[in-house]
Amino acid sequence: MTDRPRIDALQYADWSEAVLDEMRAGGLDAVHATIAYHGGFREGVLALEAWHRRFADHPGRLLFARTAADIAAARDSGRIAVFLGAQNPSILEDDLGLVEVWRDLGLRFLQITYNAQSLLGSGHAEADDTGLTLMGREVVAEMNRTGIAIDLSHAGERTALDAIAASARPVAVTHANPRDWCPTDRNVSDAVIAALAETGGMLGVSLYPHHLAGGSDCTLDAFCRMVADVAGRHGTEMLGIGSDLCRGRPDEAVHWMRHGRWRRPATHDPPARFPDQPAWFRSSRDFPTIAAGLAATGFSGDEVAGIMGGNWARFIAVQFGGKP
Amino acid sequence: MTDRPRIDALQYADWSEAVLDEMRAGGLDAVHATIAYHGGFREGVLALEAWHRRFADHPGRLLFARTAADIAAARDSGRIAVFLGAQNPSILEDDLGLVEVWRDLGLRFLQITYNAQSLLGSGHAEADDTGLTLMGREVVAEMNRTGIAIDLSHAGERTALDAIAASARPVAVTHANPRDWCPTDRNVSDAVIAALAETGGMLGVSLYPHHLAGGSDCTLDAFCRMVADVAGRHGTEMLGIGSDLCRGRPDEAVHWMRHGRWRRPATHDPPARFPDQPAWFRSSRDFPTIAAGLAATGFSGDEVAGIMGGNWARFIAVQFGGKP
């Protein structure tokens, strides 16, 4: 059963015609797209409005996805199912009631933290990690109740473990790699990966150079051996792709991601810029290259199909209902 | 030199005519008034607009205070100088630039946290306290630069100590008592009081029953002996009053303070209500009773005048300029 959808669990592309062409060429059926890195409710709604216009402008190419059935609908019609998510709970402000509001507006993934402290927990960049806060525990329960998937990418270790333990539903790290393979706090420890695996959660392995051993020079073989190593320790079923591709975004976007409005960058900071993608994964066109690499590393056809999207489809069905 | 202003460093009164009569009767010259417990920037601005209307409605009774000179101006004209503050940095949202905006709008005090985790640090009610966050350090520096006084009431221990150490200006705990006198996390440790004293900071002792040893039954003598104990350990100059009076507010205000919109109260929670004030401090009319109690405990006339407002006037002059 290799006829499973191809899914990327994290992109922040610019969604131009050229980028949509790349996604089509790479065979993507569904993508989790980031609408917000910083900012409050109203700013999140403005980003959502831009997505409404985008869906209206590309009725033959994009589908506003709310359940797993939208993945099948997109495949059947040659479109891409787009699940919307936010990388920062700042869009909730200090208002628990906004969880259900965002669910009704179509948001399907929400990170507990971005790099810094949020009202819910600690990001990986903080010197210390409070774990889930009082409000964090309320929000996890409300996300479970309403059906927004918890994304622990960018979270600190303790916050991630707290959230996995507190959540009644499986949770995801949509875009990160094992920290013992590429030692950066943005990647995740084996303890977190194990906790995800034990609870039906998912890890989306990332193609962002800062998360890769060797950075932009990481080889396809090294990347696929990392995936095989995780699979050997924790099973193949928890694995998917979360490319973290930011195609078409200017370097100023890196500045926004890092600093938002909460920090004044030091004047001696080097200008923020996107790193070069590895030669074997420049854009969504290269998803078949990863599938081939995984097969060459020894994964079966069924396993490759799972990692390339089948496992995410299962997770999405569990979270949001529908048959992928 | 007992002719010094009488200042209350924290009230959340309803500012009705009756409450203003009480303040006048109690001889208050200046008050730090809370405009926000929860909510974002826009909500804080709405609260500020209500204050603009209040100042316009009571030109002969209230003065919108921005510097210490406004205390003298209020005394000379029989008015009350009102310094505005917020008990939650939620009004900054995730935007460092809003510090200067709030400064220009007239905000003069801002708490680093309320009871729960904020983007800047940990409130006393969190299970753990990771101290000032990355954004917290940025905001402390920006408050120092622009001239908003840092208020550490409601902060966790480590966050309070971090902020005192990080701030280039003296900081305040506007309304709390020593924790070793009344053991609740809302009160402050002797280590925090010592750090305040060593840096020119202030402690406003609170008359809110939950902060008093014995609660509503606390005696005036016990309260004044507590003040004398702090003075004996850390000097009289750091002491002032921060009554935390909420005159005229309905019990629903307690619910809002505690839960805001971030928490769904447990159904078995008892209805939130304001505790009864001690018999000797029912309202602002009773400030002379406290002055008399302090004198009876052995403070000199000069020391009493300092505690009843002179010390706050000095702090306010250091923070905001002007001659009180």
C-alpha cells in the first residue's frame, strides 16, 4: 500500500505560482502552513484573511483543509490541501476562549511556544524552562476538547515533556530533528521523541539547514540514516516530513521570526538571512529525492510511503476526523 | 519636616464621588491607580480612555499625574494626583515598542507579572519560577530608558530578584507584606525586601486582608509592629503604604482579577469575594489611624511622614522627575 498522500507538515512558503508549481512537481497532496510567528489575535486574523484571498485566487490549486477527508478531496482534484497553523500562541493573547474561536476559523495546529517564553510554556531559547504554565495546562485541555493539534516544535525540553504528559490526544513536533544527531536546542532530545512515540505522536523531520548535521552540507545519505536511526529506536510510524521550507521569503523574514517585536537586535548582530538549502533539497520539487533516499537506506516501500505522508495522514485523521 | 504628601501606592477603587470623599477625608495627596489586570493593548487603551473621562469629569478633584511636581500641584489645589499603572504586562502584548507608547500615554507603573506567568517573568502562583525571560530583560531595560517604574508585586521570588538585579533604576513592590510575617506567596521574602532596600527601592505595605497576619482580624498594633520590624532590619526610608484598597468594587472584580480570561474556574470553586477590611482600615478615611498607629509603635514624626508618603514622593521624583 504505497498509494498514500504526500504531506509536508511545515512550510512557510510565499505561495506564489512558482512555489505552487514546485509543490505540484514534488507530488505534495497536503501541507501544514504557518500563518503567524508573532502578534496577537487581530494580527492572526489578518493573516487568515490573506489565506482566504489566496484560496479564492487559486480554487483549482488550493483547498482550505479542515479534516483528513480534505486530503483525499485534494488528491482527487489535483489540488493541495492546506492545514493552517500558528507557531506562537500569541494569537490567543491571554484568552482561553480564543482556542475555540481559532478552531472554528480553521486553525488546526498551534505551537505551545516559539523560541522565547510564551504564556503557555518556555521556548528552547530561554535559559530555563518553567514547563507548562497554569494557563498552558488550561490551553492544552481546551485544544484537546476543541480539536487543535498541539505542536511542540521550538519548545523547551521540560515544556515539551509536560505537554505530552498533559495532553489527552497525541501531539506532534512538526519540524525538528534529533538533538543527538545535530546538537542544537531547536532539535529534540531522545526523551521527547520517545514520549511522542509512546503516545501516538509524530516527529516531522526537518530539512532546514540549521537543524541538519553539517548544515547546508548535510548529505542525503546522512539525513536518511538519521531517519533510519529514529525508526530503529522508536518505530517508523511516528515519522513524517516537516521540511520548514520558506521558499520565496526574503531574508527580512528571518529577522521577523527571530526578533518579532519583542526584542531589539544588538547592533553588532550579523544581518539575519536564510541559510542555503542542501543541494538535494532545494524546494518541494525534491520530495521524490527524499523518498528515493529513504528507500536506498533500506526502508520498505510501505515505510517510505508512511514517512512521506501516510503517517501524517493517520495523525491528521485522529486529530480532526475524516478519511484521508 | 512632617509636611510631606500622603501617598497610597496602590488602589483599585471605583472612583465614585463617595470614594473621592473618603480619599480627601483621609488626606491623600496622590494615589497609584490600577488601570488593568488582564487584556491586551487595545483593552488597556480603553481603560485609559475611561480615565481621561474621569479626569475631565472631576477637574477640581483629580489630576493626571506624570511627574512628582504633580503631587505638589495637587496639594496646592486640594486635588489628588493620580499616577496610572497596570498590574499585568499583557498590555504590552509581545511588542517592546509599546513600552514607550505607554510611557507617552502617561502610564507610570507596570508590573512584570500578575499571578501567573507573563511574557516577562513568573508570577507567584506558578509552580516554578524561571526568572526574567529574554523579553523580560528587554522590557526592564526599556522601562529604565523611558521611565516607567518597575513594580514587582505578584512576582515570583526569582523573577523579583532578577528584576531588581537587572534594573538600572530603583524598583518597587507597591503592595505586599513580608512573607515571614504572613506566609503567603503573594507576600515577599526578606531577601527581596533586602534587595529592594539596597538599591533604593520601595516596599508599599498592604492592607489587603489576605496579606495580613490574622487576615481581617489583624490588629493595628500587629500591623504597625510588622512595619517597625521591616524598618529595624532594612531602614525606614524604603517603606510606604500600598493599601490595595478596592473600594466600591463588586465581588465579580475578584473573579476577573483571579481568572481573567485565561482560566476556566473549577465548578467547585467557592464564589470569589472581597474579604472584609480590618475594622481600623475600612477605607481611605482611615489613613490617619495608620499614622497614629505608627507613632504609637515608636516611629518619630519624621519617620511617620516618610512612611505615609514622603518616601513614595522621593521614589516618584527619582523615577519621573519633578519636585514633589
